Amino acid sequence: MKFSSKTRTEAIERLASEHLDLLIIGGGITGAGLALQAGAKDLNAGLIEMQDFAAGTSSRSTKLVHGGLRYLKQFEVELVAEILKERKVISNNAPHIVQPEKMLLPVYEEEGASFTAFSSDIALDLYDHLAEVDDTWSYNFISRDEVLKEAPGIKEDGLINGGLYLDYVNDDARLTIEIIKKAHELGTLMANYVKAIDFIYDKNDHIIGVLAEDTLTQETFNIYAKVVVNATGPWSDKTRSLQNVLEENRMYPTKGIHLVVDEEKLPVKRTIYTDTGLADERMIFIIPRGNKTYFGTTDTPYEGELIEPPITQEDIDYLLKAVNYRFPDVHLTIEDIEAGWAGLRPLILEEGAMDASRISRKHDVFVSEAGLVTIAGGKLTDYRLMAEDTFMTIEDELKMKTGETYPEGNTKHISLSGGNLPPNTTLEEYIQKNISKGTEIGLTEAESRYLIHWYGTNAEIVFSLIDDLERKDLPLKLELALRYALEYESVLSPVDFFLRRTEILLFSSENIDHWKNDVVDYMARYLEWSEKEKENYLKQLEEAISHIQLKNLRK
């Protein structure tokens, strides 16, 4: 089902003319989950996002769907149990994005170790038990020598052994956009680059809609809805502050950063989850991805600009110190870093909280005096459960206003866009069966495999676009991805494409200069930009490249 600049225009026209049951503000993973739930319930619903879909927290995570092993140390057993079961649900619904993997937990005898030989066994056993993991994926311990083979160069001093345990790899932006596309397919009206700038009230000062601005045209319009939900993550307090009545802040955003290096600089065979070794009770992930390795994250309280939180020298120094401590022979410096990203966790302020890393990742749903429903907190992994919880409140509000009840609309078994593999077929089997469809149109086997893995069953649509291509300046694989992004993924800017519909800017950053001008030219022709618009979009892309490549911090 097409999802493009044209369908966006059509969605905006309907948002401005229809009286919705539900309007969702925020197009990250939380808003996407609500939009999917609304579509499953056949509500007349809409979603607006002031930036691109997933442009905030939902494209800036560690890119895992994990249960939060360290939360067991904080006795968040109920939260962990809930999240662990969801990993499998998400993997079933989006098998091309979310895949199981055995990850490595090195166990050290050292000061401040999060997990000792004794506690790691208990924790991993409980982790598997809560997740109801089958024997195929149950945890096991490997010897010290085997850890050194799995993670060449890891610190040997104090190393006891290592636990291999189940968690899931993921692409956060990809997951969000596939949810968004499925919600669009189910009838929810979706529009990126539309900002809520004020609320509309009835005579009793209850919210009945929003004044919205199309940030691409600066045109404003009213959207009327029986219920309005604030799902803006770190922006939750800012959105709530648009109300007539001032409310106390509820959010406590913390910043996390990740850095990317070439795999030769830090070769690891699988995801490693380890203490920093800095006696700060923090743990970091070190993750292989293609021919790169990335690592993170920090967890520091944040005050400042929410749209593009900066990576500071202090952030980089901290992560480099941690990685160089755990891998003492790699000697990474800032010059080895090819790319980096910073994101904000939408944590809810807890009274007496002294340490950001200890604040609960639970979510909360609350309703203002004016009737604005806010969903805040939570983790990417439990987006579906957050939607279910929020809908209990939404339906109470709707029932009060209309007296109507709504169907269950369970999303547990709804395949996301690209995720509807044939019954009893694994992703690898699907790839093998369809790889020739890519090679027949001129792709290499590796390129065909990559595109099927990235787009899932939508790869067949991607391959079918071959007759619509210009075949002029761009490599075939790249032009197919760009054409599909323009027609089926609501891409409106080069940054949307390079950063969130593909992973080029993060994990192939060294190639960006080869392709940026041709991509901008292609988009200018397709979207009929003026020369001024084209210049602005190129400038925006250059700024994003500079930011992600950390050019302001290099000597």
C-alpha cells in the first residue's frame, strides 16, 4: 500500500475535515503502537509527528529488543517478565527486523562487578525462566578460554567465564516505520512534519482537538478529535505545557550515546554486555553490525535542546575509556570513530531519585484536567503493551463522550509491514527462495540478500520497481531503496532516507559523499523541489553528516 508525499497530502486533507475518534501526537515507537492499535480497533484515528517518523528517541536507541538483564538487580522482576515475553511477539510480527541471538556476558572477579560467578548464574536462569525460553535458546556458560575466542582481545585479568544468553537484535527506526506503515494500511491517518502548536477547547475548557502546522508549508489547520493523546516521549512535558492550565513536569530525560568504529578496530563476533570496569555500576553493549562495531551507552541526566542532543567530548571520553579498559589492546581514539548518535530516554521523574540509571523504565498513563491523555516512560520493547494500557484510558474517555464500546483489536498476532512470511517459513528460508528475484533484475546475490533481509516480504515490491527507475546516476541497490522509500515509506527529505529508512549515515558513513548529491538530485526531480528547496535540503543533509561524524569534536 503506497505511503508517500501524495498520501500525506491526502491524510492532511482528511485530518483537517473529519472529526476523529482519536488523535495521536507523536510518531515514535509509542505513537506508532497506538496508531496500530487504533487501526486494529477500526477507529477513525490520526497521528501527527512534528519531525520525521522515529526521528527522536525511536531511532537513537541501542538497536536491540532486550529484556533488561540489569533491571533484575533493581528487583524490577515484573517489568522484566513483561518485556521478555514481548521480545518473542515482536520477533514473530517482524521477523525481518527483530532476530534472536545469543549474547555474551563476560563474568569478572573485580571491584564493582555487576554479576559475580554466583549471581550471573541466578540472573540468567531467572531471565530465561521469566521469558519461558525453550531449550534451543536457554543460557549456558562457556569457559574463560572460550570467552577469549569469542571476544579476542577482551581483558584477561580477572576473567572467570562467560554466560551466553538470549536477547534480540533490532533496528529501531526500521521497526517504527514498519508499524507506522501497517497502521496506515489499517486506516489510521498518518502525517510526518505536522506539529501540534496549540489545543482547541470546548466551552468547558476540555480539549477537543489541536491547532496543527504543516512544517513544510507553514500552513495551519484545526484537527478535531474526541480524544487527544500525547505520545511525544521526551517532549511530553513540552506538549502538556501547551494546555491552558499549567501542570508540574513529569519527565526526567537522560542522554545515551553510541559510537561506531570499523570492525577491524574492534572485532567482536557477537553482542557483548559488560561492566564498564570503571567502578560506576554501569554496563555497556559492544555490538557487531555488518563490517562495523558500535558501542554504548551513557546514562546521564539531560537538560537542553531535545531535537538534537549533542555528543560532548566528555561523553566520548567516557565510552572510549570503558571500551579501552575492557579491550586493553585496541587503544581507540576519537579519530577511530566514524559516526555517533545521541538519544534521550523518556524517563518519568521519581521522587528521591539520585542516579539516572536506577530510575524505573516503567510507563505511566495519566489524564489532565483538560482531558489530555499522556503516555510516558517505558521501553521500545514494550510498545505494544503500552498501547494496550493507554487504550484502557482512551476507551474510558470515549465511552464517557459517546457511550460506545469498541472491538478488542488485539495486535499480538498482527504481522507488521514486511513481516508476513508464509506459514512455517523462516526468514532464512524466505531469503533463499527469493534471492533470485533480485539477481534477475541485476543485483548481486549479496545485494539481493541484504534487501530481502531489510524489507522482508516487501522486497518483492522493491524488486518490482525496476521498470520505474531512472538508471542514471545511482547504484541499482540504492536507487531501488530510494524509490521504495519515496513511494512506500513517506520519505520527504534526504536525512529521512540516509538516517532512518536506511542505515547508510550511521553504518556506511564513509560512503555518504559518493551518493549525497545524486540522491538529492533524484529527490528534487521526484518531489518537484524548487532550486531553493533543493539547496535547503542539501544543507540540512550536510549538517546531519557533520553532526553524526562528530566533525566539531575532531582536531
